[in-house]
Amino acid sequence: MEKFTLLDPSIFSSNLGDYIIIDSCNKELSEIFPDMIQVRLPTQQPPSFESLRDSKHSRFKIVCGTNLLSSNIRVYNQWKCDLTKLRYIKNAILMGVGWWQYQSDPTFITTKYYKYILHPKLLHSVRDSYTEIKMRKMGFSNIVNTGCPTTWNLTKSFCSTIPAAKPDSVLFTLTDYKPNVVEDINLISFLSSHYDHLYFWPQGFGDIKYVKKLIEKTKHNIKSIGANLFQLNKFMKSSDFDYIGTRLHTGILSLNHRKRTMIIAVDNRAVEMKYDINLPVLARGDFDGLKEFVQGDFVTDIQIKSENIDLWRNQFK
């Protein structure tokens, strides 16, 4: 029986957003490769020689989601692999992978590195236009901008089923590694004044500690959802709420659960996805925009790149 290798960003990750990404990738890949055995390799840590041997002779090597690509791998490289093992992951194919932050053009060494490990002919799926531009500057022409795989289900017909009216409850998130105490306290106070019930979910390892500090300052009544993806999905399936927060993939998961959503941008990912597919995103501190979202009916009008997604999917048939 044939097999394919999944290069998985959730292995060794403390960010549950990576688990949200990999769930969407697995759903897609189970339909694309229904009769293939899956072998998983980490990207957050160098794979062992034993795991690389398990992936030997895979028909395809699929690299899933997140911010794996960067302009200077000597300074920062999220895709961990020892140089002695690079030959085992040659001809890897990107699936919704994005660029780590706004950066200068890729260096010569970085270009050589990606040219060595990425497939020279099969289509690579990238998360946004910014990543596509960076890839083309390195000489890759086999690129399609598909958006993140977590958004591929958000078709026009699906989005039409997301309510426009505000409920009584809100689920919010904050990001421990992108703190802004003043803005984040203002956000909690704003939500408390517009919703009867506030719920918090920690997507990252340090989010709980950070939010507890803010709660001590604000004295607002906030209920916490269990710190795992199972509890989050359980809450989303059984509750009526708006999502407002800085965690991108919690917001996209909320959209997939048919919830009104507004993501607060704290880095390039949400901003670029707003430009590309009209993902509901506001700048941090834009309380006028947030007030308009909360107080009025809001129509979710995401415009996924269906043709590009199908191009990437159909190359495996």
C-alpha cells in the first residue's frame, strides 16, 4: 500500500493553533489520499533518522500550514531539520504555508535551501499573497495562493449560514507573546459592557497567566474554557456566542462553527488574510470598528480562492 508523509507543525508545539491547522489539513488529505497510509514527521523539531526511515518511499511529502518560511534561515528557521537529513525531505509540497513576519527579500542561502527541499514541479499552496511574492522572488513559478487550509470550507454558501445578529455571550482570546496591557484591558472592558457573558480560551501556553493578570486589574467576571482543543470544540458546538480576539486560528475555527467572528490583528497573518479573502479582521485598538461590529448586524462575506484550491487538490488525481 502506498503512503504519504505529513510534515506536521503540531508535533512538539505548545500553540493549539497548530492543532487547529493540522485538523483541517488532515480532513483535506484524508479525502485526497483515502487509500494511502499517513506517516507524520515534526517540523518544530528535527525528525529522527528512525522516523525518516518510516517516511522513505512516500509518494508525496506534504508540509502543512503555519509560519514555516522565512527570509534568512541562518537567523531564524522555524522548519527544523538537520543538514544531514535534508535529503530525506526533498520534493516536499507546501499546503497553505505562510511567511514568518514581514521581512526583507530571501537571502541567497535561503533560496538555495528551499530550492533543494521543495518540489520543483508540483504546485505549492501558500497562505497569502505576501508569501506568494516571496516565493516567486526565489524563482518558484509553481505557486498558488489558496489561503490557509482552515479557511477552505468557508465558501459563500457556508458563510450565508453564519448569523448576522449579536448574541448575549462572547468568546475572546489574547496573545501572551504580543501583549499590550492598555489595549487588552480596554478590550476586556469593552466586551464586558456589550455582552452579558464573557468566556476566555487559552490558545497558547502563556495566555492563561497573562489574562489572569489583566482580570486582577479589571475585576470583570470571566469564565474560562478548558485549556485543550476538545473542550473548545465542545463549547463551540453547544453555545451561542460571538468570537472577538487576537488569536487568528481560534477565530477561524469559530467561523467553521458558524459563529459571528472578528479577529484582532497583532501580526502579518491576519492582515494578509483580510486583504486576500476578506477575513473579518480589525486593527488592534480600532474600537470604532469593533463597536460597529457589535452593535449592528454583520454579514460574513469571506471570499476563498476556490479555483486555486481546486488546482492544488486536483494535481494529486
